[in-house]
Amino acid sequence: MSKPPCCDKIGVKKGPWTPEEDIILVSYIQEHGPGNWRSVPTNTGLLRCSKSCRLRWTNYLRPGIKRGNFTDHEEKMIIHLQALLGNRWAAIASYLPQRTDNDIKNYWNTHLKRKMKKLQDGQSEDGFSASQAKGQWERRLQTDIRLAKQALCEALSLDKTSSLPDSKSSVTDDYEPHNTLQFQSQASSYVSSADNIAKLLENWMKNPQNPGQTNSDASQSSFNNTLGAYSSSSDGIYSATANTPEGFDSLFSFNSSNSDASQSMDENSNFTPENGLFQDESKPSMEAHVPFSLLEKWLLDESAAQNQDDLIHMSIEDSTGLF
DNA sequence: AACCCGTGCAACCGCTATGGT
DNA sequence: TACCATAGCGGTTGCACGGGT
């Protein structure tokens, strides 16, 4: 009756991750793929609990994460989605594939909550007025119904979905890190590539911790540089610098076609249906829910009564079209 | 220069969901 | 069916940092 090591308080390191630890973790995941987190501390020698390793990976080291400022576009999406879904950050994050739920949650708590409060107190600055909250519970209800319906459909048509030809039609679970086999088969690129690990290491060596710098500082500054190395690699593996509106916009385009609409995403590799690189690590495709373009239009178009009708109509009455 | 305070964000905590036996 | 291990999620905390006094 012994607790698993990850729950042991003794000998488990806490606090900010050092670049060394990051390298060890990334190297390990490069070899073994994400998942089986319990074995990570044991096999790597990291004095971290498995949970901490998983969180570090999913919130920081995972490829395809966009860091830095949120665009207006993203901000509006978050505001609307929060109004629609509530504090279901993981669900909201699934609509913003380059952002982590933690990131979105932090952004909401530190920026948007205040902003929304302001807006509620006074007038709208960006067109989103408090009055729009009216009826949002109805939308949420519709969404819940749709999700339930979708889940039911999935449950009843497993054989059907399993024969879907297009991998990007996969449902929300696809991004979860348990798909180790798939990962391993695709692990020849990204961070996973020895090249990138080398670059990571190299950049880290180039940016040794300043004597006066705290551990955390070093972690932030030097490792941010290493992220730069990822993103600047010719593989285009790490999209940490992909914080361009184009990259974001294109995200919403690739549902409509697999063609060049998602060019910038292709460059960042992680979300291309073709190579499926880290597909298991990326956020779920919205295609399994509703088309991106429709959703985006509905979310962002302030006078989107018609779109809203379309969405609701679709989600309730035509959900079969999603499968 | 020193202190205070607000902000931003990474990480932790505790709970729930899920899957395996 | 019950139990256990693990993963996932949302809330919260702790700390570094910058601006104001």
C-alpha cells in the first residue's frame, strides 16, 4: 500500500523548471513519446513528479504552442467562447489550437475579466457589449445538447468513424498524448529530431545562467532562446514564434480544404493533416464539431444573427452532417 | 534608493473522469 | 462491480518584475 512516487513529497522538486530539466524531459519524450508519465521521473532521473512532467510538457514544451501576446482575433474568440462555454478552459482551448488552456485561463483572469468588467460597467470599447450576454445561456444549452448528441453519435457509430479516411476528422481525443505509437512513428521530426535537441542544447550553452540571475530567470530567458531555436530551425518544428495573425487565421481555413489555405500552419508542421506530425499532441480539430469558418464567423460577426441560426440549426437538426 | 503594490504567468493542488484489471 | 492508477481539468498560489511614490 505505498503511494506512487509522483505523490511522494520527499525528494520531489518543485518550482520553476530549469533548462537542464527541460532538455532532459524533451529528450526523453523525443525517444519515447508523450504518455506513460509515471515512468518519466524514474527513467529520466528528474526529481519531479509525473504530473509536473506532464504539465510542463503540455503547457510549455509541447510543440505548436504559441506564446506571447494574444491577438484581437484570439481575444474576441476567448471572450465569446467564455460567454458561451463558461470557464471550460480546455474546451475553449480546443478552439484555439495554438494556445494552452492554462494560457487562456491566465489571460482571461489577468486581462479579459477586468476588461469585461469594465465593459459591463461602462460602454463597449470593441463592440462587445454586455447586452450580448443576453441569451447566452441558451447558446450554452444548445452547445451542451450538441455535445451530448455528438457523443451519442460517436458511441453509436464507432465503426463508421473508424473508417473515416481523413485523419484530421478525428475527434477531440486525438490530441491527447496517449497515442504513443503514432507519435513514435512520426517522431523523426520536431524537437524530437536530434537536430533540434542539439540546437536546444547549443542555445542553452550559449546562454549560460548569469551568476546574478535566479534560477527562474535563467529558465525563462535562456530557454526562451531555445524556443527560438526550435522555431527558427529549418524543419520549422517548433512554432513558438508563430504568433502571427496569419498563422492563426489559417487555422480556420484548413477545414474547408487541405490545400494551401493552411500554408503557414504547414510551415509549422504540427497541424498538417498530411504528415500528421504531433497530431496527437495538437488540439482537436474543430471539424468534428462545426466547421471553423462557420464558427468563427458566428463568433466574430457582431451581427451574426443569421450565422447563429445556422450554427444552432446545424448543431441541433443536422448534426448527422458532422459525422 | 528603497519600498510598496499591481500584474503576469508558471506551477501546484485537489478533484473528477477514464481506463484497466 | 469494485478498486486502483493515471490523465485531465479548473482554481489557486507563489514569485518575478515593473511602475509609482
